[in-house]
Amino acid sequence: MKVVDVRTEIKINCPLEKVAEYAANPDHAPEWYVNIDSAEWLTGKPLKLGSKIGFKAKFLGRELAYIYEVVEYTPGEKMVMQTSEGPFPMKTSYSWEKIDANTTLMKLRNQGQPSGFSKLAAPFMGSMMKKANSKDLKKIKQILES
């Protein structure tokens, strides 16, 4: 079975602390993720190791509901979430690097193994996810730089 591993990155003209704080907050996900419609905290705030967030999204013309659990979190540096439920077990990683006082390099990585309906789309999944992730990073850049 084909494993999907998509990496995208963007330079954002904004201090690292502000970029990391905004990106790591699930409440903001529907604002900058093209395919995410809603995010719901299933555990209490603030975000920490073990936090669980339910997301509703659209991808490949289907509505998806899945739960991400935070499996690694170093504020201002890295956040990793993964799901074992839903049609597409996935791990999503964010990392942030300070380029200078007002510029941050944000990296987004998605790794997963398509199953169910998405297995049919596996050959196209990587390029489709890369396109969506690039749009998402352009959107977060636009939001944080305005």
C-alpha cells in the first residue's frame, strides 16, 4: 500500500511566536485550512500532549470527520498530531524556525496510509494534498501578514 508523505513550507513575515501560537491553535484551523469546516475540542484547553480535537472537513468531494490527538508538542518549535480513526490514518506535523526577528519558516508535513475509498485515490493523493497544503500555507501567510 502506498504511503503518502507530503512536505510543504513557506516564509511568513511575522515573528515566530505569533506564527506558532496561531497555527497551533485548533480554533484557527477553519480560518486557514481550505478543506476544514470546523474544529471541536474534545479535551480541555489549553493545547498540550494528549489533547484531542475533532475536525470536520471535505476532501475528494467527501465529508470527513476525524479526531486528531497531539502526540508531540514543543510550543514555538513543533506540534505533531495523529489520527488512527477515519478513512485516512494521518500524522500532521507543524514546525517553525526563526529566520530573523520578523520572519518565520513554517513547515507542514502530512504522512498517511490511504484506506477505504481513499485507497482508490492513493496515486493522486500526494499531489492533491500538496496542492491543498500549499493553498493552506498561502492563506495562513496572508492572515498573519495583514
